[in-house]
Amino acid sequence: MQELKNATGCQDEADEPERMARFLEEEKGYKAVDIERRLNIITRFNDEEVISKITLLVRTGGKATMILRYAPGSVVTRERSAVAAARVLNPDYQIPLVVVTNGEDAVLLDTYKGRRLTESLAELPTATALQAMTTDLRYEPFNNPKKEERERRILNAFDVDL
């Protein structure tokens, strides 16, 4: 864990996906093949195109199960936009879990309820624990276009200056 904290003190945020993936692999037992790096969601409202960055996507049993969004600063201020990202990233279903982290602090959120499940990097689920959780997770599509548009607007508004 200490290695991660020291690494994230670096000013080069472009390295964060690799550092976070390495943390998940080495500390939490995830396989590299199950971690996808650097995804984007593009939204356009009021003639403003915004690219929202997803640091990592974690698959369990081939299903997108958890996303991780890294950003410096307070994780609390990023929670709502991260939930919105998890709700709209996958066109087939909402990704059930989202992690928001600044490299030192982290929260794991339930995408459907928006509530906190854990509140530190150390408490993030291991690969084995996440696999066990999948039987209780929901992989439901957004069947309401108005709600999906609202989530995209939230993501757009939060990430306009990132």
C-alpha cells in the first residue's frame, strides 16, 4: 500500500492507470487480462463536447463489474460523476460498482443506490471477493432514456473542466 501512496505523489497523472492496475494486480489479486485501461465517455450538451475519463474497467467472468476513476483532490466531490459514468459507460447494462480515488483515499460505491460500500484502498475487494459478490450484483440496462440523458448531463457538467 505504501508504494501506491508514494507513486501517486508524482505529478505525472498519465501514469495513474498503470499504477492503479498494478495495485489491483499485486495487492488485490486481479489478473491483468481482466483490467482495461483508459476508457472515455464523450458527451455533448450546449455545444460543449466533454471527454470523461475512466481510469480502469475491471471485468469479472467476462462482465464489466467495476470501474475506477482517478482524480486528484477530494474523492467526495467526484462520487456523483463516477456513479453517472458507471451508469452510462456500457451500452448493455449499468456497471454495478465504481471506485473513486485520488491514489490515497478511495470509496467503493454501489452504482444503483449511489451508496458507499467501503471507504479506503485497503477495503477495496480482492479479485476473489469481487467474484463472490457478482451473484448479488445487478447488471441491468438503463431502460429509461430520460434518466440516461440526465446521467450523461451530470457527467458532462462535472467533467467539463477536467
